[in-house]
Amino acid sequence: MKLTRRSILCGGAVAGMTALAAPRLARAEAQALRPLSGAELVAAAQLGGEVGYLVADARTGLVLEAMNADRAMAPASTAKTITTLYALETLGSSYRFVTRLLATGPVSGGVLRGDLILAGGGDPTLDTDGLADLAAQLVRAGVRGLTGRFYTWGGALPYAAEIAADQPVHVGYNPSISGLILNYNRVHFRWKRGQGGYALGMEAWSEKYQPTAYTIDAALANRSTPLFGYRQTGGKEHWTVASGGLNKAGSLWLPVRLPDAYAGDVFQTLARAQGCALPAPEPLRGLPAGAQMIAARQSSELPVILRSMLKYSTNITAEAVGMTASAARGANAARGASGAAMSAWLAAKLGGGKARFVDHSGLGAEDRISALEMVRAVTLLGPKAGLRGLMKPFGLRDSAGRTVEVPGLRVDAKTGTLNFVSTLTGFITAPDGTELTFAIFTGDLARRARSQSSGEPEGSRTWVRRSKVLQSQLITRWAALYG
């Protein structure tokens, strides 16, 4: 089917979808587009796989140009755009996450006569400095010790060992999910070679504090591959590193798989430094009735968290925010069910559609949404949510991949990148002030499936570079043609 302005707006290409609130166009006007120019750019990129895009007038919703716009494709991290809209409508812009310290008894003579519970509230931004603040609050409340046990509770969100199953074991952007999240559920692994061999360390690194993480350790292994190995025993995490894979000194973030134990361990160390001795942390399945809050830490308001999430594409933030929104709607907050709840929400807002989310970050390759649905969401729901103000400027590239500036042209967008998947969506201000919304999806999922998940497959970086050049060429063309 030939995609015209009218057919896309009125559902000729996507059955059951409502218009973007645009005026009807005459046939001659609809045929005045120049889709071959866009097609020639796509052909020159030599990506293979699939390419779908759509650009619309941001004020009227009028579709100006499209290619395969109704084809459901993997959005990668542009899925966070939908998560942002979903969370802001559900939770509200004033929403804050809260991490609490709860007590099951009174404080008397510097001793808590009962149990202490570190209760997570799903805050994806809690760091070691924030835990140190909670420890200081505990001491100010008069607690120097306790008669009972020290528990951690992460039940505010369902646990998942990882966000996506097809990622390398050691990448810090694919950690576990829990209602108790510390340092984005990552631990700072560092190494330094000396005369006696390598010194290895695991630390809960933040701006002010870098305590040792005692529930996670690392050891060298006499092998060449794989670079990292992982296992759990006795409630602790153990990493091995190939002895030939380390340079003289360095560091990186490794994912945490036992987040409640990690947070409890670090809090115990910080509380001890404040003069409060706590027993070893133990996991707690459910909060006891009647427990009283004796300290709390609030996160920043939701838009601040979402702006950082979109800027740095933080996967654990997207999952925590999206799952919290689903729980607030009374839906199953488990990752797959929560993604389905967001899919149903989007379909209700757009009047139908084929979008399907299994997560909120786009880290997995199973999510699907069309360029048409993405642009409709950005155009219809974005202004009320203040979406453009949360996105970051996008730098255009020339045919050689070098950053270029076009006077008067501004793009605020969310990028998405997986191996052999590159996506972009957001807002364009043309030099004459015309406002446009757009989505560009490229993906070769067959080639991705054939690649190894243990690292960056051969050809992926070049493929993504060509896709990003194509994105810039399309945006520059649209600004010139429709601005």
C-alpha cells in the first residue's frame, strides 16, 4: 500500500487507529510528497533488515512523510519515551520514591527494643551517600544498637535477576530488579597490578563514600576466556576474571544480582561508622504490621529522575519507574506483566494499536512499536507531560559521521541502540520555527540473532554508525522540506 498523508492519519494503513487530529487533504496535495528522496537515503545507508519512519507537524498532527510507518519494530531505548509518558500520567510529576527505616519496638537508652528494617520503596536513584544519610538519621533518633534483628525488604517491586536475558553476564546496565536498589544495582570493581600480583576490590562507590561490599567478591582465574564468570553461594556473589584479560589498572561497574543483601551489607558498614552496631542483614519476605518509621529518605521529584533516565538511558530506572506505575494502577508489577499493562495503557490512549512491551527500558529485543504509534504518542501525549523538556539535544552528523550544526535547527530526542538496532524519536524545530515530531526505527533482528551475545558482534558498530548518519540525513531533509 502506498502511504499517503491521509491513509496514515485515517487508519488506511493501520486498522482501528484514530487520526492525529489533522485536516483532510486533497488527493493532489497528498501526492505532492517526495518519498523517493527518503527511500534513496535509506537505500544508500545499506542497512538491510527493516527501516520505518514518520514525521508529522507537531501542532496539527499532520503526517508529512512516512516509510513502513505501521510496521511494529524493536524500539530499543526509545521505549523509555513511552515509559516516561506512562509514569508521569500514572504517578504524577510530584511523585517521590521513599526509602524507610522501620522499627518493631521502642528506643530506650540508645537501644532499639526490637527489629530494624531497611525497607526499599523502589527508588532507582538511591546511592551509598543516601544510605549514609539514613544511617545518620538513625543515630540522631537515638539508636546505637538493637536487641532484635536487622532486616532488608525489597518487596515494593517484584524481583528479577536481570532485565534482559540476552546480554553478557558482566554488563552493568543489565542488573537485577528489586524494590531495594542501590547504586543502580551495580558494584564498582577495581584492579591494580603490583609486584605481588593484582589487588582486586569491590566497593559501593558514590561521591562521598566508597565502602567495601562484603557480599560480593572477585578472584582471578587462570583462563583466557570468558573474561568474566559468575556464581552465587551462601547468599553471596562471586565473580572470576580471566587473568590475561586485565591491564595494569582500571575499574568498571558490575551488575548486582542480590540487591537486598548488597544494600543491607553497605548500610551495616555505614551505620557502624556512625556509631551504631547492627547485626548481619537478613532478607524479609513481608513487612510486619505495626512497624513504625524512624527515618526516611525521599528521592527527587519524578521529572528530575526521568530527565536523567532519558539523558543517560538508565535501564534500571526505567524498569523501576514503569513497574511502580503499573503497581499504582493495580496491575501486576512483575516485569512482563507490567510491560503488558503499559501496552494496554498506550492502546487506550491512542484508540488502538499493535505496540507490545515486555519491559520498560527497551533493553530486550522483544518490545515492538511502530513509528506511527511512537509519533502519535509523542505528538498527542508529549506536550501535556512536558516531554520535550525532558529530552536531550541530538547532535546531527554528516555523511562521514562527524558532528555538524545546521543554523536554527534544533532536535530534542531519545536515542536507542542495541546490536544491529538503532532508533530515534522526538522533536524538531526547523530554522523557520516549524515544529515537527518524528520517529526513525532501523533494525536487522535476523543479523542480531546470529551474532554472539558475549560482546559486540563484528560489524555492529559500523552498522549503527550508518544508521545514525541516515537519521541525521532524514532530519535535515525534513527541516528543509517542511520547515
